Amino acid sequence: MHKPSSKPARCARTDAEEPVPGLGRQNTVLIIALVCLIVSVAAAIFARQTLDYPAVMFLNRFATRSVLFDYVMIALNLDLVQGAALVAGIWLVWFEVPEPASRARVAAGVIAASFAGLTSRGLQLVLPPFPRPIHDPALLFVQPHGVSPESLRYYDAFPSDHATLLFGLAMTIAIIRPGIAVAAFTWALIVSLSRVYVGYHFISDITGGAGLGVAIVCVSQLPAIRCFCLVFARWATERPGAFYAVAFLATFSVASMFDDIRAVGKGLTKLLH
């Protein structure tokens, strides 16, 4: 007699096949994100002086006027401060949606946002050099209090990997909880604009990174990808201790912008060379 299989049903027959709420809106957001990315590339290459410079110099008018304000802007650039609020939002939506299909969408979004950040960093290495405002000789940039002139000197600016990750996480939250999407995107925008204020990025760096992060997260919601991410939802149910131990380490790395991992990578690169 044939023994019934104890394995879960194939992914195609599971709740991963359920339609994604607001799919039409996500498609619209994907198109907007791609347009932002394309326009930002064009602006970074052809319109730095006519578009990016005026925006940076407008914000730079307020530099050094208030020591407190300058240091608040610097504090917003601390890795853990930037990502912690959005990672907290990720945990909020994870626990508010216990069904596997929704948790698969959360996992897919977080992985996609992290991948988008890595992609953004890779683009910085292969695209033509884009100096940051603080290092651009064409700008008479006034450094806010506490900003070192050597900050990020050897790193290109476009697209912003921080904006990529932050807006990718905000989009993940928006997919599950549209009601708090405004708060998530507002925080990502505030943090990103603080990086423009201190001279780390131009506006096109931010919009390009945001477009890249949002676009990749939207793509991550395709059924095949969400199907794969069901494994994380099942793991959380079947082995919660192991899952949440790993998830804590993973989301801590995301909240800190993978700072420790990048430091290890830099060390290994120097060692190999």
C-alpha cells in the first residue's frame, strides 16, 4: 500500500501561489522606481552642475550655523541609527503576519534589499568615478561641524548603497503593511537627505539608489522567488530557536549596514594584495 508522503506539498500548490495584495500598485511602483533609476543615471552623468550642484549648495547654506543641528545630521549617518528603525519595522510586520505566504514575502524583501545594496556597491566600482560633494573640487562645499574632509574619500558616490538598502527595506514594509509605508519611506528619506547635507551624496545618488532598491524588492515578489523563501517561514515555525538566533544576527548586520562584514572584507582584500 502506498504510504502518504509527509513532505509539504509542492510550492506551486501552496499559499505562495496566492496573489500578492496590491499587485497593480507594486507594478506601478516598479515602473516609477526604474524611471527614477534611469533619470538619476542621466543626471549623474550629464546634469551634475545644473541639477545636483544647486540642491547640494542650497542645503550647504545651513552648514555650521548650528553645532547641534550639524551633529544631529552626523548622528543620522551612524550605521545602526540609519537601519535600526527600518529593521524594527521589518520585525513588526513579520510578527503581525504569521501566515507563511506573507512571511515569505517579508523574507524575500529583506534578502532582495540586501542584494540591492551589494549591487549598488558593485556599480560604484564599475561605473565612471563620481566624487562626493565633500570632495568635488568644482564645489566650494562648507563642511558641517564634525565632518572629516577625509570621509569616504576613496569611495565613489553613485548610486548610494545606503539609500538602496534603506528604501528597499521601506518597500518591504510597504508591501506587507501599506498603512505604515509613509513612515518607513519618510525615515529612509530623512536619513538619505542627511547624507546629502554632510556632503556624502548628491540628490541623484540618493534617487538612483532608492530606485534600484525599490525595483529589486518589487521583483523579489515574483511567485518563483517568494516560493523559494517559504523555507524561511517554515523554518521559523518548525525550529524557532535556531531560526530566530540566525535571524537576529542577519538583521543586526542589515541594521548596521553590514559594517563589520565590510570591514572583514577590506581586511581580507588588503591581506590578499
